[in-house]
Amino acid sequence: MALPPPDPQFVLRGTSAAVHTLHFSCGGQEPDVPVLFSGSENGLIHVWNLKTHRVDTALDGHGRKSVYCVETMGGKNRLLSQGRDQRICLWDLAEGRTAVMDSVFMENVGFCRCSLLMVAQGRWLMAMAAKALEEVQVLELPSKTSVCTLKPEAGAKLGMPMCLKLWQLSGGSQPLLLAGYEDGSVVLWNLSMGKALSQLACHQEPVMSLDFDSEKAKGISGSSEKVLSIWSLNEQQNLQVYKTHNLVNAGISDITIRPDKKIVATAGWDHRIRIFGWKKLKPLAVLDYHTATVHCVSFSNHKNPRERLLAAGSKDHRISIWSIYTQT
Amino acid sequence: MAAAGLERALREAALGLERAGEEAAAALGAVRAALAAAGGAAALGKRERELFDAFLRSLAGAPRAARPEGVWQRCFLEGPPVPAFCVLLETLGCPRLYPREVVEVLEQFLQEGRMSALLWEVCQQPVQVGSQELQEALLNRIVCLPNHVSNKLEGKNPPVFFPQNYFPFLGGTIIQVLQKISDSLRGKIEILGILVPSLMELTKSDCIWQRICWRLVEYVPDRWMEAVVLGFVQQTPGADVLSRLLGNLVVKSMKAQFVVTQKMLLLQYGHTTAVLQNLLGYLALDSLRRALLIKALQELLETWSSSSAVRHSPPEQQQYISKAILICLSHLKETEIESCRQELLTSMMEGVKCHLDSSLPQIRHLGMIVAESISAKINTDGPVLKFQVKVTMKFMSGTNSCLHFSYSDDDLIPYDMSEDKEVKIKAPVYIRDCIEVLTGCEDMDKWEATVKALESLVRKNPEATREVSVELAKILLHLEEKTYIEGFVELRQRAQVAVLTTDPIPVAKYLTSQFYSLNYSLHQRMDILDVLVLSAQELSYPKSHWKTKHSGAPKPCIQLPHGSDSSKDWRRIVDERIKNKTRRFATGHSQVELASGPNEFNSVAGHFFFPLIQHFDRPLTTFDLLGEDHFVLGRLVHALAVLMYLAVNTVAVAAMGKALLEFVWALRFHTDSYVRQGLLCCISSLLFSVPAECLLEDMTEELLETQSWLGGKRRGARPHLLLLMERTAYERQQITVLCPEHPPSTPAACGFW
């Protein structure tokens, strides 16, 4: 008899709005306190102290418009946040400061989260939906210079970009972008040529989220349908469907592969978090705690694997923190 | 104390050498005595060694008078051998000393075993940065000694310096040193660590050195064989080098064979994978040794498949043996496998069994990995064993290499997922709650669930529905698709039909009044017509709609009792036999019993029909049936036709027919063919529904008018309809038909609908 699914390790309450994005920063040495950043619908970014489970700071930089993407830029003192006020803000949080150092105005009004990739010490690439409906723009940070704009071929009818993932094989090799589009396809872009290398129709509905494992050259995407699509990238850089997995309930809002590539978590519209083994997508657990759509899932970057956490943010204003499959 | 004495003696000797004569002799004597007191050359420290080096150099450079015969030679022979040897070779070219003299000292040097002392000294020195060149030079001198000597003496060198004598001597010396090494410093492989690399270099392209080396190891006494072999195996970077150094040692020396094939494989397990690879690779490199490889594999498999070993030996050892087996397998050739396929298979089966019995997952995985490999090797064409375990072996990554397992997802144990069912948003259970949700709820999930649940809720609660029927009908009529729901239009329509059939009179009154009121879209007006028609159809049908659904239960069928002689079944068997042997002459389907019940449309048909037909000619500001909205008029005409058809056998049918004929008359010259089609439809359904006597008695004039209209233009469907009209009138007159209580299921007249 299988064990009943675990309860959350603890629950963070007090955002007083739907939680749209989460990001851990737990890689620091003692006495650095592990923290969790959450972005919510009321435009606040909360910095949660994971020792005390209390809010350390609440950052207000998006004019009370929903914050839907939060990322750190090397350590917890530099933060990037993306809000519905069409701004991407860069924060300086060192020594207790809460200042927006710089911001990028997005001309796109969609819901597409930006994607960040460190290409060298102190240099990042950021992909975001561009002004034109189907385009993706890549900027270099912190200089904010435009690296390239990725335009689909005329007549491709991909629709808006819905989710982005910048990645590179190993340090030094050229960065690539995976983008999920409104028409359900996933496209692999070469940034230097500004050309689509491969396109795969993964879903019938818009791709809501995707994640990619560059070691295994395998990715996973979810949409509003009842299906998870797993696809692989072969050596000719062609995307191929690897397998699909049918879900009990429709709608996936977020997918994340754990950094150790052992498990993958999905955030479901059916209020449930699902855990799968990444290797074969073996269903492992269904975590049923939330009472509304789960918007985001995120894994912590603790140095010690045993301390690794999973966080899920939901429309029910709560953030649930789970400790699951840490013994592997 | 003794070292200080030696130092003083050396300083004095350096002075004495300048004065020559007796003093020099005394000084050299003092040095020898002090050296002996210090414990011999081997015991000297670095500083004394350097001093002695300087002393020997000055001695070699001293005039003959300062070198008392017999004493100065002893200084070279007793002093530290490395400096002595170097200084002697350097002075071979020096004019002050006769080469002959030096060579004599060198000869003595060799004869007195100082060469082994020299090697020993070199081996003992810790490896230092910069000492590499020194060693290089020293080795060069050792190897080139015969050439040097013969060059100096111009061929008249003593026999000991002939290469054929010198090199065996050197080999013997090395063996002595090795003996000393393994004797005194067992386990101190660092010494071999110096010897082996040099030998590796020397044997690289020199077959003489190779032979020397082979001899060297062959002559290692059995007692020390293990240490030497182990040292060699650990120090060499690859199996080919090891093969070069050891030759066929394992074939010649039983001790070495035991060490290699038994001790290092089966008894010890601390060696690294690189050592194992060296060892087994060495066995695989020569045809003579391959037999040993197969033997070793057999023994390894024996251990691997022994349940006692699996249970009692430490997991590390089992992993070691598994690694060895995998390496052996990789070296085997097709023919060799062929020769021992059966044994491999037997061992594999046994081994798998006892490994899978183990309670340690690590052991089970090891068993699976090894078995998979064996299976893959022995079944080149047949099916292979396949466990879902993946293993990556990192062989070439040096000392810390080991088996790396990367399991499939199987090591992640799933939690109970039985609760993971489709989410059903709880729909309201009361009609009034539904009204609340449909009118003012922001929760789209709930709204969706309500829309989906409404029809069945209305049907289940007719009483509650009647209380709010008109309100509900109003809401449903105005209900818009706030969020996408699959089949929303149909869901809404079914709910409307349910409401209308549950409480027909008020709702029909409401809907028909709305059909002609202001501010409705054409679509809504057509919705109203659809709902009225569908409801009329439902009402006019027997209550089969909901009840017959349950009659689909499977017929009781006879199952043949297989081998069951239970007395309970005898009747069934008998029945079956009778059935099989009885011939039945009746053919055709058994009569389906028609469900029957009161026609509920009877009492309400008028409420559906008359309000619709009354107001068609009164244009509103937003709705002009006779004008541009003729498409709706067409639908209306068709709807009336269907209502007429469904009203068969109702009380109101005669009045309805009369009204309909007038309606048709008014519209008979309509420009739109869809409308005219509908009119024909109306007439045909009228002919079906209205009893013949009514037709002929009550509406003779209208009928004649229609007939003349139909006859006026003999085109399209009209002639047929005219024919039908005449025939119907005739039939109806002739025969008093007992009409079935209910019309046939598909109204032919609805063909245009």
C-alpha cells in the first residue's frame, strides 16, 4: 500500500493576493538566511525568511499591478521582477536596500514570463515578448542592449509567445531559446542567427509553461489541455515528440524540473501539484492542498540535497512549502 | 656526535690533502674511521653527503703524493656510492689520474657490490624537484659505463666491463636491490614508483631492456613476488606497458600466477578499477595468458554466483568482483564465449537468483547489471535479459573510478494517488441557488458547473421549478456565454426545454410574448422558436424521454457452464438443450411494446401556437417579420408547421388548422422561397393532423383557396402536395381511421426544419 501523500512542510500566508511567481535563493553560506521571493497579484514582492517563515521585506515597485515573474541575478541581493505595469525592474537589495536600480519597459502586454540566463560573470541575457505580437526580444543585462529580435517567418501563425526558456549546453557554448507559442507549438531559436532551428506542434492549445533539461536534451511542456508533452532535441537540433502524458484534469500553469533532474513538478488548474519522475515521467505524487488554481511551482537551490524544498503559489493567496523526494 | 666527528675529519682531510705525505695518509685514515663511526655511507645525512662529495672531488684532483696507495681507493669504495661513482666517471677524463687507476677502482666498485648500494641509495632518496636531471644523468652513466671505460682504455678494458658481462651483472644488481626493497620495505611501493617508470622508459623501444626486465621480475623470489607484481600493476599506466614489463611472468611463475589470478581478484578487493583493468588487460594481451583470463573469469563467476558469497562478503568486494567480471567479459572474443557459453549461462542463472534474493538494493542492482552484461554477451541473436537499471562505468578516469549507477525512476517510490480524480466543481443543488449563480456569480467554474447541472436539476425538481419557472426562463433566455463551455448553446437550450416542459403554460406564455417584444436579437427570437418546438415534441411524446433510458439493461443471457455439474444449473442446461433442438417457425422481430401515456401537449398546444401566429403582421421598431427579418419569418412558419403536426389528436387542432390556413393564405405570395417552403410544410402537416371531417366541414373555403394556389403554379413541390391533399381528403372520407395515439417518430413534414 502506497503511503498517503505528505502534507506541506509549512504554509506561508499573508500575501493577501493571488501568488503568481516564486523564486528561492538558498545557495548562500551561513549566516545567510535562505529566502523565498514571491510575486503576487497586488503588485508586491514578498521576501520570505525561510528560518522564521515570516516576511522580511515587501517590495512595491510595480504600481500595484500583478507581478508574474521574479528571478535573482547571482545571489539574493540582485533581483529581477516583471509586472503587469509592463516593466521589468532590477532591484538592489544589498544591505537592506529596496531600491529599483533600473527598469526595462516592455511594449508587450501579454502574460509571457521573461527568461534569464547568466552568460558570464555579471552578464545576463534576458528574453522577453516583444512589441510585435509574435516576436521575442533578447536583451543583454545590465547594459540593456538588444541582442536580437526573433521573428517567426511570415505566415507561420504561431501567435503570441507564451513561455520562454533560455539555455546553453555548458559554459561558453552559444545560448539557445525555447519558446512556447499560442498555437501550441514549441520553437527552438538560434540567437546568433536569429533563426528558428526547429518547430514542434506539442499542443492544440497555447503552451502555458515549459522547462528543458539540457543534459538529457529533453523538455516538457503543458497547456490548458489534459496533456503533458515531453519532447527531445536530437543532435541535428530537431525537436521530436518523446511521449505524452495524460492528466486527470485539464490545465497546467507551470512546470519545473528540479535542478538535479530527478523529478519534475507541475502546477495544475485543478488546485493540485503533481510530481513525476523526470526520467520516464512516472507519476509519483499528487499534492492536494490548495483550494484554487496553483499558479507556480519552484524548487529551492539548497546546497545540501536533503534540505531541498518545493514551493507552490496559488490563487488562494497561499504558498505551500513541501519537502519531497529529498533522500535520493 | 659521529656526524660531527666525520665533518671535522673531512675538513682536516681537505687540509691534509694539500700537504701530502704522511699527513695525508693520516687524514684519510681519520676520514675512514669517522665514516665507520658514523655508521657507514648509508647513514650519512645530506650535509655530510655534500661534504663527502667535495672531499672526493678534491681527492681525485689531488697530486699523486697526497693519495696514499690503497687508502684513497678505499675512500671511494666506502664513501657514499652516488658521489663516488660520479666523481670516478668524471675523473676518467682527468689528466692527473691514469684511466687505468680509475678503472681499477670502478672494477672494485662493481665487485664489492657498490652498484647495488648505489641503486639502493637512489631508491631511498625521496623524489625531489630537480633531482630528475640528476637521476637521468646517473642512469645514463650507469648504462653507458662499458662504453666510457672502453673509450678511455681504447678497448683494453677488463672483462667485467664487456657489455655481455656488465648488463647481466647490472640485472643481478637490480634484483638484489629489489630483494632488498621487498625485504626491508614491504609495501613501500614508492621505491618501485621510481624503478618502474624508469623501466617503462627503458623498455619502450629496447628489447634488451625488456628482457632484462623480464628476467628481473622472474628472479624475484616467491616471497616477494606479490609485492613486486602489485607494485608493477599499480605503477603502470596501461595493460600494454605492464605486458612489456612483466612478459609472460604469470605463465612461468606459479607464485605470480596465484597472485594475479587468485589473490588480487578474489581475495583482495581494495584495488582501484585501473588496477583491475591493467591486470585483466595484461592477461588478455597474449595468447598464452588468455587461458588464464578465462580461468579467472570462471572463478570470478563461481564466486559471484555463490549464494554464500553473496550473503557473507562485503558489498565492496561484490562490487569489485562484478567489475572484474565486466572487464573480463569485455576482453572475451566470440570464439572464447562460444567455448564457455553453457558455463556462463549456468553461472548467470544462479548468480541472478541469489543476487535478487538479497535484501540490499545495491547487491540486487549489481546482480542485474552483471547478468545483463553476461546475457548480452552470450545471446548475440536471441533474447537478452533486460532489467531497467542503467549503469555507467567510468573506467578511464583514474583512481577514484567506480561503478556509477543511474537508476531509472524506479528508486522513487510513488505516493498514493488514488485520490487524484477528476475535479467536479460542486454545482448548486437547489434551483434558487442556480438562479443566484447564473445572475451574479463571478466564479466561472461554479457558473460552468451550474449551466451543466441545470437541466437535470429542473427535471428532478418540477415543483421547485414551477415556483420560479418564468424567472428561470427569463434568465436562460438572456444567458450569455461568459466563458467558453463546450456545447454551451445546447446546454442552455436543454435547460430551457426542461423549464418549458415542466411548467408549459406560463413559460410558453412568456416566451411567445417575448418573441414579439422589443430589444431581442434575431438569434434569441429563433432560440425561442427552437425551444417551443422541442418542448412541444417532448410533450407530445409519451414519457419515454426519461424512462426508457433505464430499459437498456442487459438481457439475461445463458452462460454455458464449463465443466460444472452443479445440480443448480440443470434447469438451465435443459432449457438450453430444448432451445437448441426446437425449431421455431415464427420469424420477424418480437413486437416492441410501445410506451403509452397521456399526450401532454393536448392541453397546452394552443398556448404554444396561437400567440405565435397572432402578431406576425405588426412590425416593431427593431423587428419586422414581413420586412427584412424574413429569415425569422421562415423559421416561424416552419415552427408553426411542426407545432401543427405535433398537435395531432389534440382538441385545439381544428382551430389551429383554421388559423394556419389563413396565415398561409396571407403569406402565399411571399418573395422568400424559404418562407414559401415553410408554407407548404404547414399545409402538409395540417393535412396530416386535422381530422378529415373538420377539414371538409369547417374549413372548406380556405382549403379550396389553398388548392387553387397550389394548382396555380405547378412547380416544385406543389403538384405533389396537391396530389397529397386530394388523396388525403379522399382517404379520410372513405375510411374511419383509428389513428395511432401518437404520431410516427419522425415527422415527414419537418424535413425542411
